[in-house]
Amino acid sequence: MHSLTGKTMAVVGGSRGVGRKIVEAGILNGARVLAVARDQAGLTQLAENIPGIEIKALDATDEAAPASVFSVFKPDVLVIAAGAFPPAARLHEQSWQQFAVNWESGVKIAFHFLRAALSTPLAPGSTVVLISSGAALAGSPNSGGYAGAKRTQLFMANYSQKESDRLGLDLRFLALAPRMMPDTDLGQHAIAGYSRYLGISTSDFIKSIAAPPTSSDVAAAVIDLATRPNRPKESVFVVTGTDLQAVAA
């Protein structure tokens, strides 16, 4: 029997990148999977490529988005992987709109869905996983407010867990902070930006990354954490190409 047989999973930002890999992993592990994204065409193509998934097109930054998703089903596993590409420029080269783009996308989406998970609430035993970034721990001087936004997502997962415990909801809130993933569009965007920033080739920059994870590594981490019988004591995990490390938020 697959590890998620009989379970439901919703992946917000599920049409591309690491979100798409998580959708694939959910299906392979027996879950009923709903992929949520803004682009209807991308979702339609995803459904054609991955038989069995359900799709829903919406703007996840909309306050009503969680209710729309939960009207399909209340997920046993909710993964929040949506967000925007950060700028690839130094601080003084950016406008405020560029600097704040990840606050107005990823953080806002996390806020709406975490609040809904607690107030709806999701069923006892459900797991919510935020896909943050290793930049939340290491910083990212060439991407505006990205690192700060991703750091805030770690705090939000921690705050949500405390509220679940206080209210006796029996929910698990976790955040993954994967290091830069060269196999994703976001990773390639970051690699190109930092190569220019440092004045080195992209191949040399990739060589400098210690044990970079793939999007499949992150998807495997989601399945691992979502199916553990006992709730992890930690709420934040770094994903590398070799392991899954619990860290302090």
C-alpha cells in the first residue's frame, strides 16, 4: 500500500517547478491530489501529463482562495509552494515594488492559507507544509526582499504550530528551506543572477553550491514528513541533495 493511500493533498503552486514534483509524488504515493495555480492552460497541460490529478485555477493571493480550495476537499496534506520570482539585482538598483514582490505573493499566500487552516479548521492530524528557501537562513543580497520574505514564512509555520497546540487542533505545520535547485526555473534564475553579481560563469557558480537538491528531493521530503507517524519536534527543515536537516527557525 502506498504511504498516502486514502489521503487528500492540495498543492498551491502545483503547476510548475517544485510544486509540480510534489503533485507527482502525491499521486505516486496514492493520494487524491488537487493542483492549484493561477494559469489555467498550465494546469490543463499538467492534468494531461499526470492522469488522476484534479486542478483548480485561481489567484492564491486572493483572500477567498483557501475557501475555494477547501470547497473541493479539506486536505490531509496542504502544501504551499506558490510565489513569485524575486528580482536579480542589488538593493540600490531596485524599486520598492521589485523589492517587495515576494511579500505580496509568497508571504500573502502563506498568510491566507495558514489562517484558513487554523480557523476553518483542517481535520485533526492534517499536515501543512510551507516551501520556503535556504535563503531564509543564509540571506540573499541580490534578490531584494526574498530572503526576508522566506524567513517570515518560517516564523509563520512556527506561529501556526503554537496556535494549533494552544487550541488543541492537532495540526502539524512545517516549513522546508531547500538550498538552490539548479533543475528548476527559479533556481536557474537565481544562478544566472548570482553569476552576474559575482562576475563568474554559471558553471563555476553551480560548482560552488554544496550538495544542491533537486525538486524531486524536496518532493520526497514533503512525503517523508507528511507520512511520519509522530509529529516532528522541529518545524523547519533544510533540504540538500544528500539529507534532510532539522534547524532552529
